[in-house]
Amino acid sequence: MTATAAELLASAPCGVFSVDVVSGKILYANAAAARITTRSRDALVGTPAAELFGSEFAPVLAQLLVAASDSDSPIGATAQLKGGPGSASSTAVSMLANSLRAKSGATTVTMTLHNETERRVHEKDLVDARRNAEAAQDDAEAALDRSQDALGQSEEARKLAEAERTQVQILASTLQRTLLPPILSAPTGMNVAAHYHPASLDEVGGDFYDVFPLDKDTWGFFLGDVSGKGAGAAAVTSLTRYTLRAAAVFDRDPVSVLENLNTVLHHEFHGDDPRFCTVVFGTITPRPNGASVHLASGGHPPAIRITHDAGVDFVDTTGGQLVGALSEPHFVSASVTLQPGDVMAFYTDGLTEAIVGPGRTRFDDDGSLEAFVAGKGPTTAPKLVDDLTTLLASFGDGLQDDVALLAFEVPPAGTAADSLDA
């Protein structure tokens, strides 16, 4: 690590620990870690990481360290952090663990720690910035209407409002990127492609997706849509993504993963600001002549499968209920076998509910999605995502909600696999 990199790490706004996998002790802690834990850096170094959390989190932390050390992908979790010496208070935190293997063979896990209270303050700042921009824009338009004599002054106010709105768009775009994986981990021998289409540059959307390895043979994936827009939806999206990844580490059964997410969302957002989502979670295990897919749906549109001979069908998950809305919802599972040349695609309802005709006629009211896909014949994951992306662009103003797309493909025999994250 260069001196500059070390300085950046030491002054990072989030807490950073380096934990030895064998002993579980903290080898390094930055200044933010000391602030969040209300302990000095010297006191943290050498302390078992488990001692910073409640006893109920010890086994979770142990599994988190093992899972992170065995995986190239980050692993997330939430926990209650104990107060400093002599304090009975606790702090809600979220963490993300990444493994690092030294040339000597030793393995450490780097854990980033975020104070949930500070995160919510940041979300409020985003909301306030958005409101300020809208208020400035309204003031500028009202000034133009009131008097031609005030044109110069109004123009200056309009420019200021546009500058603030641009800043909000930058903040929204930056936050949106943090909620989507920078790259997808394709299952061995398979192709994967994805695309995210925001309906508005001014607001953070609630659609999300991810693909990640659970072990050397099986990959997990999910795609969903959180209710609402803006910073509040972003907070739920972030919590949902971390919860799904963490839940899959302990029990990869798709229904169990959705039940775990429902427990978290219903507990956190059942009051005056209820939040819920539709989501499909599943696992993919590549086989010598195809792949096995096991999935469960919570109120989400059905996956669509395109076979190697141009057959098209939907995966029946009818009856799955929204995640987070009920204390004991019902989720529906299904299993699908993909053959060489088959493609399976997932999407959010911004695609099917795009307005395409008079009387607010929606795109898929008459089964147009199935017809569109069938018209493309045998396809690949990247080609299908490209075709659907072009379709989204053709909707124009009729596309009123964000859309997330995710597709898997078992390449025909003799065809090399590739991956694409659009």
C-alpha cells in the first residue's frame, strides 16, 4: 500500500477494520472505526472483533469472516455495536466484509463499518437538497410570470435553480450507482447480462439486481423493486440488497431468504412510513448439459424463458405476496432446468406497465411481452437485454417507472461464455 493510499484509508469516512481470520482479532483500525466504536485505535488493535458486538452476533460474525475469506465478493450484514467501556448503549451499524490473501498465505478480512444513524442523516440531506432545488425552480418560474421587467433577475434565479437541480441529479446518480453491482459474476460456463433504465434523473429509483457466488458450484441472484422513490427508497434498497446477500449465506433456500428479508423490512418499516418490495431470489447451479434454477417470488412479475428452439414460456410464481407488507406472507417457489441455448430473463414492472396507447393502455395488457420475445426467435442473454433496452427507449414518455433487466444464458455446446453488465 502506498503512503497516499494509507492516508486515504486512515481518513476514510467509514470505519475500516482488518481482522485476522484465524484469531478473529483486529489487526488495524482507522480513525472512523475508533469514532464509531467510541474506542481508541490502540485499544481496538488486538481486540477480538466479536467483543465489539452483542453476544448474539458472535456466530454471525464468525460465519461472516469465513464466508468473506472464501469468496471474492463482498459479504454484508447488520448488527448492534456495543458502546465504549462503561457504556450500556448500543449503535446500529451495517458492515461489508472483503477478503485479502497475502503472499505468505495468511488471510485477513477487511470490514467496512457504517453508523446507521449517520447514514439516515445523509439521506435527509439528500431529501432537503431535492426540496431546495424544487423550491428554487418554482420561484424562478413565478418570477418570469409576474413581470417582464424582472426578466434579468428571474433569469439569474433560474440559472441558480438549474445549477442546484444539476447537483441533485449528480447526487441521485451517484447514489443510484452505489445500489447496483459494478460488475456481475457470471455462473461458470454461462452468460449473464443486465441493464438499469432510470425513469427520471432527478430521483433515485428503487429497482435493484445482483448476481454473486455462494460457493464454487452455485450462484445466487435477485432482482426487485422497492416502493417509492428518492432517498427513502434508496435506504430500503440498500438494506434489502445487504439482507438478501447475508441471508443467502446462512440458508440459500429461496423461500427462506425471502422470509428473512420480510422479517427485516416489516420490523424496520411497519410504522408511519411502511416500505415493501417485490423481489425474486434464486440460485443457479451449472450442470454438464445445462443449469438448474431454483427461485422464489414475492409479488414479482414472472420470469420468462426462451428455449433453444424459440419456445417462450413464463415461470409460474402466481400467488407470491409482497415482501415487507405482511408479518407472515406467502411466497411461491419454482424450479427450472435450462438446456444449452436456453435463456431466462427477469424484469421489473416498469417494462410491462409502460403506457403505450389511449386510455392509459399498458404495454403488456394483451401479452405483448411474450409476443415481443417470441418474435426474436432463439437468442442470447446480451442480445435479449439489448432488444429490451431498445424497446424501452421506444416508449418515450410512456415509460413512467424505472426498469431493471437481468438475463442468464446457457450457451450452446461449443460456444464460449461471456458476461455483460449494461
